[in-house]
Amino acid sequence: MVHFVCGPLWFLNADLIIEFISLLIALLIGLFSHRASKFTSERKYFYFAMAFYLIAASFGIKMLATWLSCSQFKQVVFQSITIIQYNLNSVQTIYALGSFLHRFFMLTGLLILTTLCLKIRTNKTRLLLLFFIFISTWFSRETYFIFHLIAAFLLLYISLSFYANHYRKQTKNSFLVALAFALMFISQLIFIFVLLDPTLYVAGVIVQLLGFLSLLLTYLLIGKK
Amino acid sequence: MKRRDKLEIVNDILLAIQNKGGKIKPTHLLYKSNLSHKKMMEYLSELMEKNMVAEENEKGKKMFIINQEGFNFIKEYKKIKEFSDSFGL
């Protein structure tokens, strides 16, 4: 039996809308970076675009999985957390795959951002890190915790790097980027403790949304120039 | 001092023309772009091929003028530079 934590039942629709907003913002950043990679022919913009495309895809897969599971399957409310039960083996397999892809895409996107921030340029190192991400998301028994723990760890590195960039540049945009990833890092920390208090899920999603809105503001300010 | 990349040099050339009201003498451009004469002519012929810059004669003197494509390049470059600085890329 596969269980998927969706947070409180009353929050399901809002959750889907928030994830859709985050998906659109990630896509916008990815498309801009893709345009930059074509303009400059520099690989770093291409990798940056790929990272955001993967994050957008991760949100898309999660939304689809949540929507499918919540519209077609039996919901069990346990201590005000919505747990969806899957009784059919085939559906269970499809859902498990969707859940894996969501985690794998998100972590791979964050990993690419981390390698860019840490200036890791060798493909051997990148592949090694990707292998560990795959192993930890595929074989882990505590997938939920492991996923958020790794995401939090990667986001910590990314946030520190963007903070260092802001310290050097001292611009409004560099501040907004550093703030965005710091908020995403905090949201992952909150998600780790969701099973202790289900309302934390709502807090985590809102903090994550604030992070993406900060990225959107950066995008809009760049576009205005 | 950091070495300028190709796009940065192109941007500097186009900005120099733009800042002179969209039209500049070769000697001024040579001074503003901080390049050797040979290098500057290489860049200018590429920019003319891409329709960013055009050459014209004004009272018997050679002038370089910036085209719409050149203005578009400056705008796009500025956005990408801002993006790159914001994310520390």
C-alpha cells in the first residue's frame, strides 16, 4: 500500500493552485535562461534552464499525481492528514512511479543548481552526485523524509551561495534571489516535520510559494530593464 | 583586470555608437572600444553582416551607425547581464 501525504483535506485545491503557480514561475525562469543560452552560447545558462525545467516538471507530476489520487481513490482522513489509499496494484505502481519521478526531478534540478553554485564542472562528479540522488530516492524506505532532507541540504548550499553573491553585488535582485532560496530551504525544513503536526504542511507550502514569488519579482524586475 | 568576452566587446562597441547619438566616427569608436584597429574592423564587419551596424558616408567622412538589430542586442544583453548578476552565474 502506497501512502501519499497531501496535507489537510481543506487545503487540497489551494495546494494544487499554489503548485501550478510555482510551476509557471519555474518555467518562466527556465525559458529566460534558455533564451540566454541561445544568445550567449554559454553552457551554464543551458544547465540553469534545465534545472528549472526539471523543477517545473516535478511540480507538474506532483499535481497530476495529487489530482488523480484525490479524484479517483478512497481518501482516509487520519489525524487531519489526508492519506490516499491505493487498492489496485497497477494504479499503485503508476502512482509510485509518479511519486518517484516527482522526487527525482526536483532533486536533480536542485542538484544542477548546486553544481552551478559550487562551480563543479566535471561530468564525473556530476554523475556521481546524480547516482547518489537516484539511489536515495529509489531505494530509500523513508522516501518522504529522505527527499525533504536532501532537498533542504541542497537548498542550504544554494542559499549560502546566493547570499555570498548578494554580499558581492549588493543589488535588489541579488537580494531577492538569496531570499527566494532561503525561503525554499526553510520550507523544506518545515516539510520534514509535517507528520508531527499536519498544519505544518500548509505553512511549508506557503513559505515555498513566497520563495517562488520572490523569484517571480526578480524575473519581472529584470524584464523591466 | 578581467578579460572581456566577445559579447561584452560587441556590447561595448554598440553602446559607444548609441552613446554618440547612434552615429560615430571610426577614430572615436577605436578609442571607445579599446581595441586594436584590426580587431575593431573584424568586429565591425561581423556586426554589419548581422545588420546591427551600417556604414555610411557623411560629407565625405566614413561613419558607423547603429541599426534596430543593434539596439535589440543592447537591450537583450542588458537583461541577460542583470539575470547573470542576480543569480551569480
